[in-house]
Amino acid sequence: MTNPMMLLLVAATVLADQLTKAAALSLLSLGDAVPVLPGFGLALGFNEGSSFGMLSGVMAGKPLLMAALTGALTLIFAVMAVRARHPLERAGFVLVVGGALGNIIDRLRQGAVTDFLDLYWRNWHWPTFNVADIAITLGAVCILATSLSSRRRKEPVLDRH
């Protein structure tokens, strides 16, 4: 994946994230759940913490601090993307960067990240999330898959005789 392709993937991720969040903000009301499929619906929410609402109590009312911390990590992941040798690993880092930038935009614009995708089973609900979170998760899976496959290639073959 070349640098222009990396930038295009980052831009596409941020654009998809921001467009879907804009649609959610204009079409959904806070507290109202809209069922879409069994186990999946739309429910508008706002997250002041990190992934899945972690640290929301600690970071409540501190969107600039949260944006700065996320921004520093995003910069580190961007450098790792440029240095990555395996295309899947590079794509993974790029997806993480794109997703993180989408969430940083929310923090700077409105003080919290817009979440609206709701997975559930009966009365149990996974924390609401968004397209940026999907990109970050897919990116992490790509990085992990690359790491596991390269580790497997480096392991010595044991003679079982």
C-alpha cells in the first residue's frame, strides 16, 4: 500500500464515519431506540471516555485532554503505518488512524464522540459504537493477524520423533 493509498483509506474512513454520524445526529433522538434487524438497532448516544465508555467518569468534561491523548496515540500509529512492511499490517494501522481521527473530530466539535450502532441480545446491550470504532477494531484485527502469521513463520519446527 503506497502513501497515496494510505491517505485515501484514512480519508475514506473519516468521511464514512463523519457522514454516518451526521445522519445519526439528524435522524435519531437521544433515548429512542430504532430496531433495524433482530439483535441490531440504532440508538443515539455520546461517549466522553475511551472505547466502550471506559474512563468516561475520569474524562467527563475534558474533551481537549482526551483529544490530545488520542491524537498522540494516533500520531504513533501513523508512524507505525508508514514503517509497516506487510500490506495487511499497514492497512490495519491506517484503519486505526482513520477511526481515531473520526472520533477526535467529534471530541473537538462537540465534546464527546457520537455513537449510534446498537448490538443487543434480549435486554443485554453492547456499548453503542460507530463507524470509527468499526475501523479501529478491523485495524486491530489486521495488525493482530499479521503479527500471529509472522510469529508462526518464525517459530522453529519441532521434531517429534
